[in-house]
Amino acid sequence: MVAAQEALAAGVGASMLRKGGNAVDAAVATCFALAVTLPQAGNLGGGGFLVLWLPQAEAKHPLVPAVSIGRGQAVALNFRETAPLAVRPELFLQADGSVDRAKATRSLLSTGVPGTVAGLTLAQARYGRLPLKDVMAPAIQLAERGFPVGVDLAASLASAAPLLKADPSSRRQFFKAGGVPYRPGEILRQGDLARSLRRIAGQGAPGFYAGPVARALEGLMVQRGGLIRSADLAAYRARWQAPLHGRFRGYPVVTMPPPSGGGITLLQLLNVLEPLKLDATGANSAATIHRLVEAMNLAYRDRNRLLGDPDHVAMPLEQLQSQAYATLQRSRLDLNRHRPAAQLEADPTALGGGSNTTHVSVADRQGGLVAVTTTLNGAYGNGISVPGAGFLLNNELDDFSLKPGSANGYGLVQGAVNAIAPGRRPLSSMTPTLVFRPSGEPLLATGSPGGSRIITTVLQVLLNRLVFGLNLASSVAAPRIHSQLWPDQISIEEGLSPDTRRLLEAMGHKLVTVPAMGSANSVEVLPAKGVPVGPGVVSRPTLSGGSLGVADPRRRDAAAVAEQP
Ligand code: GLY
């Protein structure tokens, strides 16, 4: 079962399962296909995180730090973009000391050394069953022969036209002759991208980090004032890391460690919320939302002050994940009244922000699970494509704290711990997450795009499923809320009742209705008939094993595709 933000790519993943591939083959094939069919977020020129669980026989590898769960092992792969060696913080500042937002998001300066190709090829080589060329063949075909543009992509290309048309290569790649936008159903071919994919399929990561693709990327950087050079590309490595491992109401939860700020923040939130009897206050009631928001604000304060790249900064992860700390944080919650952000931390400068990233969840027949989130940061990254190589570049360096104390594109006000420096990886919110039954058997994989809203999206999917007993589809679809300390407001999707809103306002909250948040494509491994799912979750009597996929209905091109059609 594969759930992804674009249907053709999800189908590609399912076809790998049919061929005898495992969850890793399917996830990697889907991600390469998304680089073709979902150019706003799928990518070769970005980065991401992957968390997987496989049964022992497939998972064992002595060099990879792993966590044992039940009859298998979980590992985490960091293929986050890296700041180029030539980076200097002052490159992003204007004469008055403020961050130049255009440089931080729309220029070649904003691009980190891409990690996606290194990450996907490494995961596949280590844990996949199929040859890389088979796993990549469908993506090459989609790029070469073209595919019918989906409704979401057509709308997204039209709204990104000013960004993409400013770059001659992007204009040629994503628009018809004369700059005319594609309509839904029209065929988009990407010949240059197909050639790059073919090189990677033939040579693995060196097909991207050396040779013609690397030369095209460096040539663009030299010509137009970017920082990435061949030495940056040659030095890039994806890294295995021990995943973070917590427990919520008896369910083991495995998630991404820093430089994801998502995993540790998610675990902190689960720890703080666990004893609060949210099942009594109920899903999306004012009382529940108030508890979530107050806990979110405390957790984001820690995220923004304390977290960064583990290769460069020390972080109190054990303390943040401890029950003692959760008890302390819980004691700071006022269950009746909103505590204004300024009382927690004086910095009212944050802005709101858009986001684009994409998440894929896969379950295979053995219960193997993959959650992988990849990103260009903004939709279409900085909008600049590598001439002749056919892929867009990320603007991930804006995820650093370019000027500690000032807001980035997601309104996150972060500290010096996430300052930009050569060779560092910026703190992320991507939160690919796996949950297991109390017995250790795999239960679900989830994650989401959404920038700073990723963490709270994943939290709500888990609470809906594990506390409120909603099925997976309802857990993903339910209206979401988000709070991140600054701006001092609750972002809410449409769908909260007027009386809930009134009760929240009476507790001192400011509510702002925002467009749909996240795209939490998720899968669940179903228990064999009669096996209880676990405490707090309704066990459906008709289930007889297999898996369930849910494509988040917030994105129209998304789909969950089963191995058996
Ligand atoms: N670029 C969004 C994130 O990594 O959080």
C-alpha cells in the first residue's frame, strides 16, 4: 500500500510491491516519480528524511544504528541539504542588518547542497530488494514520455508562474511555447530530467554528484552567483541515525531525530498530553484544542531555542524527552486560560508563511513500513532549474536562523543554535513517523508537508487515531489547528463549530482561519481478524489483515494505491 500526494507516483510504488519489492523499493520509486509528477515538492534538487521498519531478516545491518521494535528494526536516514562551504551569514543580510527575504528564498544563494539522490539511492541499496534501474524505470518513463497534468499541478503551476517564468530553464520546462500554462490532462514531458534520472539509474548517486549533472549545477552556480561547487557535491553524504523512540499510551512511536526538529517536538508533546485525559474532553472540542495549543507553544519555544544540526551543536534531547520534563511543562499549562506568547518569550516579530514539501507512506506485505518526507522548502524551491539537467533547486537555507531572533518563511523565530555555517544542515520540521501496536507489531506510518505545521499535523493524526479512536481516514481528514508560539494565534482550518470558536476566544485565544494545512498521506497495517489494535482504538470485526492507505483529501491529485488493484 502506498499513499502519496500524486496518484501516478503512488501507482509506481504499488507496482514495485507487485514485482516483489519491499516498502523501501516502493518508497524510493514513488519519490523518484514524484520528482517528475509533483515538481512543486517532489525533487532531485532538495532533501529529506526517511524512517523505516523492516522485519529482522531484512533490516539487519551492522553499520546502521537501529532501534529494535518487536520482530524487526527501525532506522532513520538524514538526507537533509547542507550549507555550501562558501556560505557566510552576512550574504543574506541587507545594509540595515535585516534578512534579505528575496536572497533567502528566491536566489541561488538560498540553495543547500541537495541530498535527495544520495538519500534515496543509499536507502534502496541498503534495504531494497530490486535493482535500482528497475526502481527508477517508471520515473524515467514518466519524464520521457510525459504524463497528464493533474488538477492540483495545473493550478499550482499557474499560481507559481511569476516565480517559474523568471527563470529561463523553468519557463521552458513547465510551460508550453509562449509561456502558456498546461491545462489538466495535457501531457508534460521533461526530457532533460529523464536524462538526469537515467544517469542516476545507471550510476547511482555519482550520476548526480559527479559528471555532467554536477557540472551543469556548478556551471549555473558560477554563472549566476551561487555558492555550490563540485567539492560540495563530492563531499555530500546521506547519514544513518538512530531514530528517536518514545511510547504513547503503550504504543511505541519511532520518529526522526535532529536535524529534524519535528521528532523530538512530537515526542515532547505526546509526553505532555498523555495524562491529560483528552478522550474525555473529545476530538476538536474547545477544551482539547486549548490543551494542545498551550502545549504546542511550550514545545515550539524549545524547538526554536534548543535544536539544530547534531553534528555541530549539543542538544539536551534526553532531558526534553524525559517524563520529568513533561511533568514540569504540564505544570506550566493553565487549563482555563491562554498564556500569551509574550509571557513565554518576548519576540513579536514573526510572520505567517506558505509551505511545500511532500510525504509518502508505504506498507508492504511483511508489515515493513516506510515514512519519507522530502522537500524543496518553498513550492518549486527557488524556482530555478539546472539548465540541461531538468530539476529545480531548493531554497532550504531559509530554514536556518539567518538572523537569530528574526522570523523565517514559516514565521519561526529561531536562535543561534540553528545559525547558518558551512557544512551545517538546517533544522527542519519534517516528521516522518511510525507507530507500533503495544505488542511491537507495526501499526501505521504517517508524516506531512506544511513547514512548521508538519509537527502539529502529525500530532493530530496520532491523537485522532490513538486517543479518539477515529479510523485512519477520519484521523487524516479531521479539521486541524496549529500554534507555534509566534504569531500568537491559533491557525484553524474550516470546520470548527462556531461554539467551539467562541469558547476558545473566551479563553483568550485569537483564531485565524487559514487554508488547508498539511497532506498527511498515511498507511495502516491491519491486524489479523480478532486481534485487538490496542487500548483506546476500536478493533473492527471485519478486518482480516492487509493494509489500509489514506491519501489526505486536502490535495486533489493525492492517492493511496494498493499492491493488488
Ligand atoms: N523546509 C521545511 C522543513 O524542512 O521544515
